Amino acid sequence: MQRVILFGSAFRAIVAGSGGLHAHYFLYTRHESVSRTQIRKHSQDQPTNFSCYSLPHRTLINVSGQDIHSFLQGIITNDTALLAEDALRAMYAHMLNVQGRTLYDIIIYSLKGNTNGLNGVLLECDSIVQESIMRLLKVYKIRRKVNISLCPSLSLWALLPRSKDAVLGTSRPDVTAADQVFVLEKDPRTELMGWRMITSCQENLHEIVSACRQGNTEEYHRHRYEIGLPEGVRDFPPGEALPLESNLVYMQGISFSKGCYIGQELTARTHHTGVIRKRLMPVTMSAPAENLDHGAALETEGGRPAGKYRAGIDRLGLGLIRLAHAKESLKLKSSDNTTVTLQATVPDWWPKNTEDK
């Protein structure tokens, strides 16, 4: 019996959100005999609910051992005790410095019940700072019984719903090879970010997830900036960003009832005063983000300070906006000294009953 696998690919541009998504269609053809051919395909006739993106800008670190929860509990903003519950398998959090400012944004995945040989948790972080995070984890390890190691053999994927309107009606991705998947969990930050999936680097995406179109990483970032979701060191400059101004509460990334952790004092005090005067918000710009300096000062049309530009892609980005001026047209100077206008918007995934002052 001869088996031949033939792959054909076609590219299509699909208008979704603020940009096109490049779709890849794969035909899987199996010859059972010379005279008989059976074809099974993920075709246009089959509903395609997700666009899939490889995330090489994010790194995975395995933390294992009997003291992992007490170890992480003292250095992250969220409550790791919740990961012991079967209902919660992915958690968002920040690691802060002693002044209460964000060093790194992370997602933690529980490996409880995993059958692929890994145990403990996987910690997702920005690839740029992976060595810094490794050093920080080892500093706070002290005598705890934990093992910390990078996972270069694993691949991280984002599976995003094809449209915002389809989010609530989108079910779990159809995985046809569950034994090849280490993690498949909803993104804990917001439902608009779909699902996170971790596989081995050697695996073929289209042999694992059916009805999934593959896009490039730039489109993933465009989606983030369009909905106003920050990620990585460009959006959270280490040692500068304050977690509550960065919408950590809105992204389910902090617990105010857990025990002490590094940076807790300032964060708790800000929370209990109930006054947050600036927030990280999505902005639409009159010029491409590549011409703008990170950290550039924002002003109102009347010249009053209105915040800082943070980062972006094309004409979409994030700005730390003074809420008193959030509804006004803002401006900044680009690298070539021209005036760029910005307009901030309130993300759909923010709570509707916010009472920021």
C-alpha cells in the first residue's frame, strides 16, 4: 500500500477587523491503491472559525517541583492557588519590581494531568527578556525545591476567532491530534484573544487543528492593537509601567486577597484609593507607528499634557492616556518633526461599569 502526502497551498486576503488575514488551505491526499484515491480536506465548505498564528516573540519556561506554587505566589500579582482548581488551567499575571512597577507580563499554564512528559507549569513571557526572567527566578528560588528551564522544543500558537461577532459563539478548536498538544486553553486576558495552544516544534499545525487558517505574526499584533490589548516589553517597558494603569484588573491578572508579593504595597494602595487617572488605551493615528518615538509626550489641541505614546503597528497603537482628555483629539511630534494626531477609544472588552476619575 503506497501512501503519498501532497500539499497544495493557496493564499487569500480576507478583510477582518483592521487588516487582511492570509489563509492557507491544505489538502491531504492518501492513495490507498493505484486505482483508488481518497481525498480528505479542510476546505472552503468546512466552517473556518479560527485564524492561527505562530508566536516566536514569546518564550516558554518550565517551572516544576514540589514548591512551585509557594515560589510563584511571592513574585507574581495573581493567586497561584487558583491553578490548583481543575476549572482554571491558564492565568495571566505581572512580575513587579519593589517599587510596584511592571517588569514582565506572563501567562502561566498548568500542566496538571498532562501526559506528554512535562509537569509543573509553563510560564509564557517575552522572548527578549527570557534571560532576565530566568535570572530573576533563580534569584528568588533560594532553597525552594523547584526546577527552572527553557523549553526551546515547544511552539506557542494563538488561535483567534475569525471575527469579534463570532467570539461568543465560537466553541473549543477542533483538535484532531490531541496527543500532540501540550496545552490548549482560552486566553485568560480576554475572550477576544481566543485560545492559546502549545505543541512540539516538530508538529504540523494543520495536522493538529482542523478548520484553521494560518496567518502571520504581524496580523496577530495588528489584532492586539486594534482591540487595545498590551503584550511584551514594547507595551510594558520594564520598570516604567504601573500595573493598574496597564489594565491588569481588566485582564484578570491580579488578586487583592492573596498574601504578600513583591511590589504589592503600592499596587494595593492605589487600588484601595480607587483613583486611576491614566490608562493604557488603543489609539488610531494619522501616521504610521514606525515614525513615532516610544514614550513621546501626548498633548491636547490646546497644549495640555495628555499622556505618552507607548507602541503600535501601522496606524494602530497604544497610549497611556489621561482619562480627563481621553475623548479629545490628541497630538504628538513624529521623528521627522511633523504633527501626528491620535484618537483614543474605549475597548469593547473593558467592564461597562468602570468609574475611573
